Amino acid sequence: MSEKNTTQGKAQKRRSRGRWRALLTPLMAIVTALILGAVVIVVTDTSVYDAFGEGFGAGLLRIVEVVVTAYGSFFAGAFGDPARMVRGLSTWITTGDGSDWVQSLYPLTETLRYATPYIFAGLAVALGFRGGLFNIGAEGQYFIAGLTTVFVGYSLTGVPWFIHVPLALLAGILGGAAWGAIPGYLKAKTGAHEVINTIMLNYISFRLAEYMLDVGGPMARGDGRPVSPVIQPSAQLTQFFPSNPNIRFNVGFFIALLAAVFVYWLLFKTTIGYEIRTVGQNPRAAKYAGMNVPRTVVLTMALSGGLAGLAASHDILGVIGFMPNSFSSGYGFDAIALALLGNSHPFGVVLSSLLFGALQAGARNMQAIARVPLDLTDILQGLIIIFIAAPAIIRALYRLRTPDEGEGAVMTRGWGQL
């Protein structure tokens, strides 16, 4: 018994070390991207060159000032000013006026608001990765789900919110799931690769949305603008700070967290999830084991599309209240990076989505205060993706041990294989 316990203890320690190694590489990729981002900020700031003209010491001091100002404003824009939060909370306690404290939460709530659709879209792509499928169609599924969500949102009248909101969310799930099931079916029945099919379906969904919402289109508002009608108040997601219209943080964030828990439960605690992961790692072995591989492929793509659809439902029901003709968000494409950064694990996707949400919220404050272009956010995201996609670079830079085979790995099939 003691030998058995010792063996189990060693195996548990190995798994624990493996998880830490899997987390360390993305963390160091983020740190490295921030360092290189600081280099870009310094190189593109003309005041640095002027300071070096005055002297070497003045130049170095200016570099520190530029980087501290840029990243200080970035973190303040992403997470808020702690001193302002404390002052606002003190005012609320002493005077009963909590408006200053609520406003001080604006940066943090913007980070969470940006992160919410990222979580849904990242889970969509991560689920596809686990099933050995590369779902590049999350953007198109987002558009189709937007159409189905907004239609239910504005067309149903006289319905209480506890019925209307779930119906609108369900419409988004079904719209995205139906659009995701198409390439899944084509993959399962004909072997057509999902990458090609999802890319083509993206274009179809973009043009379909333009037709439906263009002036004179079937779902246009009718006031000369290419937008849908406004959804009914009963379809709106609950806002946490309704007294401050600038803060658009809503219950959708917690729905996204529940979705992450659901995906974790589905993948690692159910038979269906075991089949998805088995088909993703080795479809031939899954077939010989008696699993229905075509059905699993279709189901995986449908579930992936439904999760992507929830991203659109959140934006319409919780943020903008209607669907514009130009509904492009980029969430579907950023979701690929989110899934990679999170190692295709639901909770990893949540953390990477919070990072990308902070990048989006902080970049705007950094532009306003430090005069750093918003494009730097794209540079940081690109650097993070590069280092995540090439972990050997990070391991070489920081002399990290190469992980054992299978440690934190997510297997995907090659082109055209089933």
C-alpha cells in the first residue's frame, strides 16, 4: 500500500510540474511581448531622440519616463486607479453618494465587458481544437447568431424578460450552431476540410447580413440607416450599474464564466467530451473503439458555433441593443489566438480573454494619456501569438526545460484527414 501511495504521489507531482510548465511558457510570452512593446514605444517616440541630443543621461531618463507613462496609463485604463477607487468608496461611506466610486470602476468593467465575447469565441475555437477541428468560422457564426438574436429581440412583444432573454440567447446559440454544423457535416460526409468551408461560409454570412440589414432590407429599421430595429427592453441583459449609462458591464460576463464551466464539464466529465477528445487525437482509433466519428465531428462544430453565437448575443442584448450592418468585431479571428494562449483549456481561455480584454481597454487610455497609437495593441497581440506559436523561442530565451511529450499538448489532425 505504501509503494502504491508513493507511486501515486510521484505521478501527481509530475502532473503538477507539467501544469506549471504549461502555464510558464504563456506567461513568459506575455512578459517578453511587453518588453518588446516597450522597445517599440521608445523607438517611435521622437522625444527620446531629442533627449539624447541633450545628453546620454537625459536620454535614459526620458526612456524610463516614456515607458512608465505608457504602461502606467495602460494599466490604469485596464484596471482603474486604486487611489481613485478608495476615495470614491470613502465618499460613498461618508456621504452616501456612490457615483464617484462607480465611475472609478469604469476601466475594470470595460476590461470585463471586452473579455466577455472573447471568452465565448475563445471557447468555441478551443472546443474545436479539442475535437481536432480548426474552426476559423467563428466570425461568420457570430454574424448569423447576431441576425437570429436581434430578430427574436425586437420581434417578440409583450413577453416578460425571464422568457424573452433566454429565447434571444437560445436563438443566438441555435443560429451559430446551425452555421457551424454545415462545415461539420461536409467534413464528416465528404471529407471537405473545415478550414476552407468555414472561410467561405464567413463571406456568405457577411454578405447575408449586409443584405438583411441594408437600407430597404428585410430586417432594416426603416429610417434610412442600415441597422436593425432596437430590441425590446424585455430582451436586454441585466446591467449592474444602470444609473451610469457609460458602464455597460452586464450579466453576460457571468454567463460566459458558466459557459467555461460547462465546456470543462462537457470535455472532461462526460462521455461525449471523452469522444470529442478521442476523435480529436486519433479518429481512426476512435472508430475502431466503436465511436461514431462523423456524428462527433458534426456535434463538435455545432457546439463550437453555438458558443461563438453567444458572443454576438452578448453584444446585442447587453451592449448595443441592435445589429448594425457593419457588425464585424474580429472576435472570431482573435479567438484562435485566445485558444492557443489558453492551451485550448476552458479556464485558460478565460484567463487569455481577460488579458485581451485588458489590452483593448488599456490601449484607449494609453492613447489618450501617453499618445501611444492603438496599433500598439495589435503589435502586442501579434507578439504574444508569435511566442505562443513558437514556444521553443521562449524556452531558449529563458532556459526553460522542454516539456515531456504530451505535457499540455493539444492534438489536431492534419489537412483533409478524418
